[in-house]
Amino acid sequence: MGSSNKSNYEPRTRGGVDELIVQSLAKVDAIALGVAIGTVLGFGIFFATIVLLWKGGDVVGPTLGLLDQYFIGYEVTPVGSLIGFAWGFGTGFVIGWIGAGLRNLIVRIYLNMFKLRGRMTAVRDFIDNP
């Protein structure tokens, strides 16, 4: 402890298990998750379209072309890949945002039930042992 070398300094942290529990119950940022999932889905559609266009052939992407049933304006064309990216990003954002919100709600309900159970136990102990 008498050493003045700051590289040996390790801040006091909570136990590994406690820290893991706190991190696993932390609130998920809905916007960040939405942007992440939206980006992955958008680029997935974009690159799938570009690969099909690059591959070429007589009939290009009839299966991927079915996305035009869901994404207005999408086609297996270079411009359609950009439209597909926008639709994919929007869809992924909504999925991620709703998913994070539901996860946060479930964790909040779980923690409130846990707190309520603890309070009820404390009241029961107080009543049993005045």
C-alpha cells in the first residue's frame, strides 16, 4: 500500500456476482437497440439485393422481390436496394424499440414483485415477533 505507483491501484468493486446481477437487470436503451437492429436489417436487405443484382441472370431475385408486398416501392434494382435499406431500418428500429420496451417493462414488474415480497416478509416477521 505504501507504493506510489498508480498502475497497481485497483478500485474497490462489488463482488463479481453482484455486479453481474446489476448489469443484467439494467435498463436497455430502446433507441440504441432500435438503431442497432434497424441498421443490421437495413444493410441485410441492401446487401442481399446488391448481391442478387451483381450475380445477374435471366430472372433476378423472384423470392427477394416478394418483399414489395410489404415494403412499398421495393424492387430488386439499385434504387430498390436503397428503398429496402430504408424500410429495413425502419422495421428493425420499431422491432428493437418495442423489444427493449417490453424487456424493460418485464424487468420492472419482476423487481417490483421482488420488492413487494420482501416488504411482505418484513411485515410478517414484525407481526410474528413484535
